[in-house]
Amino acid sequence: MTEVAALGLRVDGTDNIDRASSSLDRFTKSSKSADQASGGLSTESRNASKALADVAREGDKSSASVSRLAGAAKAAGGVLAAAFSVAAISGGIKASLRTFADFEAQMARVSAVSRASADDFERLTATARKLGAETEFSASQAGAGLEFLARAGWSASDSIAAIPAILDLATAASLDLGSAADVASNIMSAYGIAAEDAANVSDILAAATARANTDVRQLGDAMSYVGPVAASLKISMSDSAAAIGALSDAGIQGSAAGTGLRRVLSSLANPTKSAQEQLAALGVSLEDVNPQTNELADIIDTLAASGMDAAQALTVFGDQGGPAILALVEQRFKVRELSEDLKDVGGEAAQMAGIIRDTLEGDLQGLSSAFADVQISIGEAFSGNARSLVQSLTGALRAFGENIETIANTVVLATKLVAAYVAAVYTIPTAKALASAATTAYTGVLRMFSTQVA
């Protein structure tokens, strides 16, 4: 039994030794596999590092390429900037030439209408330039004013002396200088007022518009109808303006006021037989209402005191004059007040104009006029060689236009190349390299882990 037991022990011991030996062999193999896996992982890590290094090198190359393309684009931009600078300069010169051409044409009209001598025309031109540089009106607008004065038959000296006052009237009445000159000169011609009294006319017109419901244009329209008759009856312009202002307050304005007042004056100066009888019935003598010997305000007071009604007014003054005299009787206090006020309005237009100019809008208008004067100077400097200059600029612009497509295509192509190159270098290769490195590393780890587990 003992031998049998010993034999069994030997067998069990032998089996255990075999099993231990087998386990040791497997462990040894596992260790080798682990070493191999670890070595593989190191290899894969080195591969990933190499891939990343390649990406970095490609990035450096792309950066250099992008820099070169950026330089090309910058150069193209410089060409465009220079081209646009040339266009801006040529545009400024062209605008100056246009401004000078407009002024030159305006003064040519002044010369043609006024038939001024060379010396007088030079003085007229200098006056227009001075007004254009120092006031809110441009030199061309001043020239338009001088043209209207010349059309009225004024001499160069008279026009030069009167234009500053006309300018104040234009500002005070918010008119363009040409219209103000036209209205003032027509009134002065109708009343036989000398050119040296232009300032007084401007003052009366400005003051009347500030005190009654009318404006300079409407006053001018009214006086174009009543002026010749009033002047022949020795009725002053200021008294006429007072009557027109009163009629305007009553709603009778412009030409209606002018024709109505003209009919009133003509009916009083040369009354019909029925008018004389009606006046006599009212207790009014012809001497009391004679416009050649009585003030207009006094005549209106006399008719108001007579108690004249509408029917009687129509009999004496007719369909046009009747409504006008009734309105004047109703507004008789306004007529007298305006008559007194308009006798002493020296400096009114200049004062009103000064208030209007003393604003930001006035400053801006003055700036615009000064800039226009600079343009005239520039245009005048280039006018002698204007054609050759224009032809040279035209050639330069045409050359730019012929090459603009090439320049534009170059810029567009450079932009596309930059975009494509950046996409190719930084997107596809980088993604592939990073993916390859990550896959290699991940696979190596899995292999090592699976080997160790096994």
C-alpha cells in the first residue's frame, strides 16, 4: 500500500510539475507577446509622431504659400487703390472744370446782354467771384443776378453798386439771386427809381413782407400792374407797398391786389360821370380824393368816413376796384400803419439777411459757395489746356478700363487659390494624418491589452 501511495504521489507531483511547467511556458509566451505588443506600440507611436511632424511641415509650407499669395493680393490691391486714386483726382478736376464752365457760360450771357466793355466785364466778373467767395450765393448765382440787372438796362457800374443790396433781399426773402434781381429791377423801372437807391427798394420790400401777409414775388406781381399808374400819380413805392400789404392781409394778393389797386387809382384820377355823381351823393369832393394831391391813406380815410357801401363802391370803382376799395377801407388802420413804417426802414434787408445767415445752414451755404469758388480757380487754371488734360485723363481711364478685367480676375483667382490651398493643406492631409496616427495608436493599445488578457 505504501508503495502504491508513493507511486500515486509521484504521479500527482509529476502532473503538478507538468502543469506548472506548462503555465510557466504560457507566461513566458505572454511576456514575449507583451514585449512585442509594447514594441509595436512604440513603433506605432513613432509613426504617429512622424505623421504629426509631416503635418507641421506641410503647415509651414502652406503658411509660406499663403504669405506669397497674400503678397500678390496686396500688390493687386495696391494697383486698385492707385487706380481709384487716379479716378478720384480726375473726378475732382472734372467737377472743377464743370463748375468753371458753368460760371464762364453765365458771365458770357452777362457780357452778351450788357454789351460791357472788356474792362467793365472784368469788373463784373470780379464782383461775381467776390460775392461767390464771401456770401452764401455762388459766383454763378451772382452772375445770374447781374444778368437780370443788365436786362433791365442797368450799366455795369450800376449793377455792381446795386447787387449787394439785391443779395440781402434775396436772403431775407428766401429767393434765388436772379429772381430777387428781376423783381427789384422791374419795380425800380416801373417807379423810375435810380440804381443807387436799390438798397432802399430792397429794404421796403423786405420790411413789407415781414409786416404783411405777402412775399416778395407777390409784391412784385402786384407792382407790375399798379406801378406805372402809381408812379404817374406820384404815389411812392412805399405807399403802394403799404396798400398792397393791407390788401394781402384781406386775402387779395399778388396780381389781384395789383389790378384792384390800379383800378382804384385810375377811377379816382379820372372818374366817370356816374362815379362823380355817386361821390357827390356821398358828400365827397373830387379834390378830397385826388391821388395826385392827397396821400393814399388820407383818401381811404375820407371814403371810410363817407359811409360808402358795396353798391356805391361798385358804382365808383367797378367790378375790379370795388372789392379792393372795400378791403382797403376795412384795413385803413393797417394801411396808415404800414405807410408810416415803410418810410423809415433803412437797413431792414441787411438786418434780416444777417439773422438768417447767422445759422448753421447759413454757414453750410457759405462753405459750399467758398468751395465752388475754389473749383472755379482750379478750373480756370486748367482751362487753357483743358482739352489735352481731358484727353490724357480719358486715355488713362480707358487703359484702366481695358485692364480692369485682368486685375479683377487676378484678385479673384488669388482668392480662390488661397481658399483651395488652405482647404487642401489644412483640411484633407491634416485630417488624414491625424486619423492615421490616432488609429495606429488605438490599435496598438488594443493589441497589447488583448494579449495581456489572453
